[in-house]
Amino acid sequence: MSGDENVDSLKNDVELAVKRLKVKPPTSSSGGGGGSSKKKKRKQDGPILAIIYPATTIDTSTGKLKVTPRLLAQHHCNPPPSSPEIMINWTNTIRKRHIREFAKLQHDRKEIQLLKERNEGYVTSMKEDKAREEKEELEARAKKEMEEKERLRKEKLEERRRGLIETLPDEPEVGEMGVITIALRFTDGSRDQRRFVADTTSMNDVFNWVDAMHGLEREKIELSTMNGSKTFVYVEEECDEEEESGGENMTLEEAGLGKMTALRVTEIVTDDDAADKEEDDDDDEQESDSSE
């Protein structure tokens, strides 16, 4: 765009602004012909000095506040202010003349700022509420899935224990040959004991007894002699390799247990169990803090 085109475009913008704001163009007076005392006013090129203020109105289509430029006062500019003092005096006069308009303008500006802050706060609050609801929904869904998974696991566990009770070897009579008495010591101080045939009863049978009668999952416990010299874990029967199963499913006789053997029952704590326990402890602490 050339310089002339820029000037023309600027003139058009000025004319539109003057028309929209109802600003009067500068004029000059000249004597009439034939000795007439009447003076005619004609437009002239000159400065336009006006005070424009942001008027607050209600948009009828949206019902929201909107700001529209309005003309408050205009200097005749005939002649225009020739010094800063004259300019200041004129603006002070306008301010005193429109003191109520100035007060309303300041009030409206505060209201607009408050409305803006409320709207921004509302939008932020809505986003936070939505994010929190989505998070709570995901957590509730995950919790429900975990609870359902745990429920099914316990059902299978109870079904398995009923089968283990039915398949436990019969307890031999006291004094029979080749009988070993296993005495259990639990971490809570409780005890139990049972007799088994040494050469036909496997260590897995002992684990099955603990699982079925005491509700401790056989895969999550270990049995150890009181002096700690021997430790046993449940051996998965479907595993072929001893390394994969954690040991050999030997008989009580092969395990070298005496006629009266005390075994300590200890739950095996995995890394996942430790992490879950630590998380539960943190939740308990947070609940305790909130209750205080």
C-alpha cells in the first residue's frame, strides 16, 4: 500500500470515528457579503480536541455488559489551547462539570473488573470441578474393579479351601509308627498341632492344612524351624523345575523333621505388599490429621 493510500485510509477512519462519536468538525466564522452583519460558519481543517469516555451499556442480544465509546466534551478549538495551563484548566472545568459522570465511570470500571474476576473465577472453578469429578470417577471405577477382582479372588480361595479340607490326609492315631507331630507357632501367639504320616505326607500337605484351617494363603507364608535352620515354602505342583517352584516338594521324612517338630508360621512380605502397607499408613495419617 502506497503512502497516499495510507493517508486516504486514515482519513476514512477519522471520518467514521467522528461520525460515530458525533464529534463536530472545527469551524470558522466569516463576514457575510453586502455589509451584512450575519456571519457564516464554514468547516475548516484543524485539530479536534475531545474527551471520550468508555460508557457501560447492556448488550440486549447477550444480556452482558459491554463498553461503548461516548463523547463527553469537545473543545471548539477556535483557537485551540495554546499552552499546557489552558489545556489543564479546560480539562479541570470538564471534570467539575461532569463530576457525577466521572464518579459513575469509576464505579462502572470497578464493577466491570469485579465481573471479569468473577467470570474468570467461575470458569476456573468449573474446570477444577470437572477435573476433580473426572478424577473421582476414575478412582471410583478403579476401586470398584479392584474390589470386584478381590471378591472373585476370595471366592476362588474359599472354594479352594473347601477342597483342601476334603483332601487333607486322615490324622493317624497317637503312637502309630512313622508319625510326626507338627506344632505350629503363629505370629499372634496362637498355636495348633496335628499328626501326619512322615513318609507319605509332603510339605505341601502341611501348607494346605495351614491354608484351609487357619485362612493363611499357602503361597504367602513360609514355615521354619524354631532355630531357623530349615525354612520351607509352598511348591507349585505344576512347576517342573525346582528353581521355578522355589524348592522340592519333599515328604516330612525327606525334610528331616523329628517326631515332634515345632514350625514358626511367617507371612512373606513382597515389595508390592510393603508399598501397599506404606500407602495405607499414609492414608491413615491423612485421615487422622483431617479429624484433628
